[in-house]
Amino acid sequence: MKYFLAEIQYLVPTDQLDPIVNEHRSFLQTGYDQDILLISGPKVPRTGAFMVARSEDLETLQAFFADDPYQKNHLARYTFQEFNPVKFNAMIKDWIKT
């Protein structure tokens, strides 16, 4: 398993995101249901978002996020940085598969 810090950068003003934010969050819930996402949330100020995700490889993660309504509607850009979680809180030990 590989671990990633995912970053969303909004390409439009947030008022253009607001009509589909619920659809976006429903999409993210599928990532939680599939055990892909650990945490997600908007940046402060709201210029994008961060997520901690896992996947077998980068390509699989990119394919998953290709279905995000923000991405499908060209409202946001996604970047992914792989990292190695060598230290973590014991409460997420079941999520981290070393």
C-alpha cells in the first residue's frame, strides 16, 4: 500500500463550487467507504483542500479522483505526493498497513 498527501487547488471562485459541493462530498464519502481516504477538508482560507489517501499505486488513485465532480467539471486541479508513514498515532494503526 502507498500513502499520499492529495492537494486540491480550486481553479474558480468558491461561489462556482458551492452548487456542487454536496455532490463532491458525496463522492469523497465513496473514498471513505472504500477505505481510500483517512481525512479531508478545505484549506483556510478556502482556496483548495487537503486529503490523506492510500492506494496500491498513484495511477489507481488518480483514476479514482478523475470521477470527482470538481475534476469532471474542470473546477479544480489535483496533485499527489507519496510519503512513507513511519510514525503515526496508534488510533490509525489499522489503516496504516506496513
